Amino acid sequence: MTEMKRHVGICTLSTGFNYGSCLQAYALKRTLEQLGYTAEVYRLSGSFIPDRDARRGKIFIMRVRSFLYQRDQAVPPGAPLNRSKRTISLFHEFYVHILRPETVSWKELRTRARLPHYAGFLCGSDQIWKANASYVDPLYYLRFAPENKRIAFAPSFGNESIPSWNEPIIKRWVRDIPYLSVREESGRGLIRELTGREAEVLFDPVFLLTKENWIGEFSLTPHPGKYCLAYFLNTMSDAAKEVAEQYSRNGYEMISLPYEQTDENMTAEDAGPLEFLRLVYGAEAILTDSFHALAFSILFHKPVYAYRKPGVSDLDQPMRLMNLLQMLGMEDCLDRSTMNPLPIDYETADRIINAERQKAVGYLLSSLKAVRENTRSRSKGSMARSTGK
């Protein structure tokens, strides 16, 4: 009899029309498939907005806790939160035809988690453990699964500290995960404080796939034309605007993602995840404050300008972006105000990324092996008790 293929469940951010979230989920799923598993990405049922995680109970808790704990916090200005109907449609096509997440109830997850052919469940990557979240989601701490099947794969806290109103529950739920890894060095420190244990620091899952993988998986072709890509999740800094204007004066089209910018020199494009990849792949240069835009710029060996958020403290800066630049020796790409991208030593960057890729795959294999051995040990113990031996 042929042995049933082993399944692995993935609990991560994949909704919300965010390029990085769905592409990191795809990369982790695809890597597990390459390792011989059937990988499943989960969404909880009950959302009243398509392709968003808008469960009524969750929204209610978020509103109550936001009022109780976060009403006095200043909210930094962001870019306009608008996307075209075409862009939303392209995201939906990616979800349905490529990522193929499964919408399941909590009860169904609990049932699956106890089936013997489910080899383990992963939470991560992305900011699923966001320290100041108004809703600490039990899905992202794998509370439905037996403790010995829980594996954290490079989740991010998104901050260097955890506010007092979230610390007790995050501390308890993290402690209940036997196999721990995080995405940033700051996360390792938080894990140490919360549990007294050491966690692996792993790259974001998008780096699990090589440049050749990304191109080959989707028969990727560059977006046509002579253009630069401006991808900003927050308001563009003055330095970024200056570089964009210089490129525009030199005959480059400036394409804006993911939101339409107010600058008349910017052209907004309709783009789902695949169109985002093509835009990065074909760009003459990328200007960004986004970790994943930076990550794919590096994977595709592009000239890149990285920017901090304007008007906020160092503690509120995107630490994962800063950590990535430091790890690859690319700090000089940060906050440049002139149109002269520095030559980047991508040969060295590739060596570092390859080593980190092997480390991440090794962590996946060793964690899943440990789950298997632990499950067998428990099963033998149960059989011995049932037979009185």
C-alpha cells in the first residue's frame, strides 16, 4: 500500500491585498512542496469581506482593545489607502489560481491537526506576532494544534518590545510552541525574555526561492518600458521625492505602487502579485520603504534606494528593512537623495542569501523530523499504557 503523503498546514498573513504577504506565503508553500509535502495555507471562515480577514468577533475585539489601550497613541501619516478594482481582481486571481488558500472553521482545523498524516503546522512568516496588535490571533500561535506539532517559521513581532496589555498572552502562547524561530535579531531577544529559550533567526520566506525559481515558476517577463518603480507604504520622504524627480527629469517614467501618489509625475499601475514581480524585474531602479520590495530588488539584482519613514522615531522604523540592509552590507543604499545608485556587491549578497536559504530549509526539515519522532514516541507510549506494558 502506498504511504499517504504527509501534509503541513501554514498559518500566515495572505489576505489584505498585500504583495509581500501573499508572495511570502506562496514561497513557503512552494518550498514545502519541493520537500515532498502537501502544503495547505489556511484562512479562517467567517469573513464578511472577500479576500480580507474581517471576522465579526475579531473586529469587535479589535475595536474594544484599541479604545482601551491605544487611543492615546499617535498614528504616523501614511499613503492613501486606495486600490483600483482591477488591482483587487488581480489579487483575487492570484489567491484562487496560484496560492489556493483553504477557508476552514476552527473546529475543522482542530480535527485536521489530530490526524496522523498531518506532519506539523507552521505559523509564519510576516508580522503575525505584531507586538502592539489590538487582536492577538490564536490562529497565528497554532492554538488549534497539539503542542508537539507547532512550529514557528520566522514570524515577526514588528517591534523591539511588547506592550504590557499584550505581554501575558503572547508570552504564554509563544512558550507553548516547542520549535521557535524568528525573522529579526530583535525577535530573538524578545523570545529569550519571554521563554528563556534561544530561537533561530531566519530569512523571510521569499528568499527560499531563487531568482531563477521566481522567474521560472511564473514564466516571468519584465514589465516593458524605461521606468523606475516607487513603492511606498508610507508618505515619501523628501529625499525619495528628490530622487524620483531627478529620474523623471532624465526621461524615466515613474510608476507608483501600491497606492496612487499625489505627485503628478507618478503613474499608478494596476498590479496584483505577478504584476508586482514583473514591475520589479523590469525596473531601471526601485525606490522603496517596503521590506518585500527591497527583498525582490535584491533577488533580481536591481539598483535600489531604501528609505525610512519620515517623521517618526527610530523605534518606529521598519526594523526588518534595516536589518536586511545591514546583513547584506547595503547600508549606503539608505536615504539617498541623488540619482546615483551605488554599485551593489550582489555576488557577496547572493552568498549570504544562499547560506541563509540552506539554514532555513535545514530548520524546516529538522523541526518536522522532531515532530515526527515526538509523535511516534507518544504513540508508542500510549500503546504501552493501553496494553499494560
